[in-house]
Amino acid sequence: MYKVKVYVTLRESVLDPQGNAVKGALHSLSFNAVQDVRIGKYLELKIDQDVADIDTFVKEMCEKLLTNVVIEDYRYDVEEVVAQ
Amino acid sequence: MYKVKVYVTLRESVLDPQGNAVKGALHSLSFNAVQDVRIGKYLELKIDQDVADIDTFVKEMCEKLLTNVVIEDYRYDVEEVVAQ
């Protein structure tokens, strides 16, 4: 089995209102040292071992469904887990 | 400056309806090898250098605002970035 971790983030050029809101809230809780906050998605997927090419498989999932490629970037880590 | 990456995930014992919905959508797009999907938050924060204890600072932010400690777990990475 594969354990895949996908990190989806807004592109640098895209405004992050949610991140700004969290920054404001952190400042109101006296965490004034926080300069910037960017918020994204973190996905953990378990995938069958019999996938021929795991990289292509993950890239296709990301580009077809998991990310909005117009405004988001993604990166991923693949870990092979030996079934007990 | 510190660059901190925070990964917030639902606890294993908590049902993840959003993850299930994404799994269903992936199956409908013929990604049938996907066994499980768990969705969480990924945050990137930039924090001033003059924070005395960065670990305590990050833990407090997570426990006061960034996570719901009843149903979520978090982990984080701290990277020290030398300002150009």
C-alpha cells in the first residue's frame, strides 16, 4: 500500500483572505510576531499497491480533482507501507 | 525570520465526511485504487526572529486558535530563514 501526502497551497500571486483573517485573529491574541499566514489543504491518501505508476496516478488526481490548477500549487510525498 | 509549517489533521477516531466525499469523487473519476482519504489543513507562517521560544510560541498558537484540540491533532516544522 502507498501512503501519499498532498500539500495544496495558493500560488504566491493569489491573495489569501483566509490567511489574513487568521493573522488578524492571532494578533488579537497577542501573537504579534506573526508576519504572514498562508492557508492550504493537507490530504493523506491510502492507495492500493497495484498502481503501476504512482507518480502519474497522484499527479492526475491532483490535476483532475484535488487542486484548482489555476490558483493553486501542489506537492506530494509518497511512502510505501508494507502491509502487516 | 522563522518559517513554520503546521499540519492539522482530524484524529483517527473522528469520521471524515469530507474525505469520504473526495474518495467517492475520485472513484467516479476511475481512481479506484484509492482506499482512504483524510483531509486536513496546512498552514505556512512567517514569524519574527525575536520570538524567545519558537516551539512554545507555535504550540500556543495551535492550541489557542489554529486547531480544535478536541477532534484534531497537529504537528509542525520550524525552519530558520536568514533574511537576505
